[in-house]
Amino acid sequence: MQEFCAYVIDWQKVFDRVNWAKLTQILKGTETDWREKKFVSKICMDKSVKIKLDGGWIRRVKIGRGARQGCCFSAILFNLHTDYLTKEALEGF
């Protein structure tokens, strides 16, 4: 009897769920130059938003996960992240 493994991804939500700690770990495992890692950190991971309620700005909140939508570089990082997680999931089988 053969084993069966199903790996299901909700592609509508996964782009907003990229874990930056995991992405940093993945980049450390590659031969990526430290300057490129710093660039990734600055443009993709150091993000914050201002919250506006009742017509006034409340405060700035740091965003802790997700890939920047509309940025072609984010798509590359997203693919790197997804590829790594898929390989990690399949190693157990």
C-alpha cells in the first residue's frame, strides 16, 4: 500500500502570511550577500502603517508579517519562502 500526502495552500491568503522570521532564516541558509539581506530587511520587513479612526491618526503600528503586494521583488521572496516550506513539509515523508 502506498502512502499519500496532501499539501493544501490557500493562495488567496498566503501572500499576507509570509513569516519574516522564517524568511530571514531561509536567506541565512542561502549564499545571499549580507548587503542583499539588509536590502530585503529594509524594503520588505521594516514596514509600518498609521491607523486612522474617526478622522484622526491614532498611531504608527509595525507590521509583523506578509509580503508587499505590487512589488516584483516580493514575488521572488514569496516564491523562495513557499518553495522552502514545501520542501520542509515533504522531508517528513
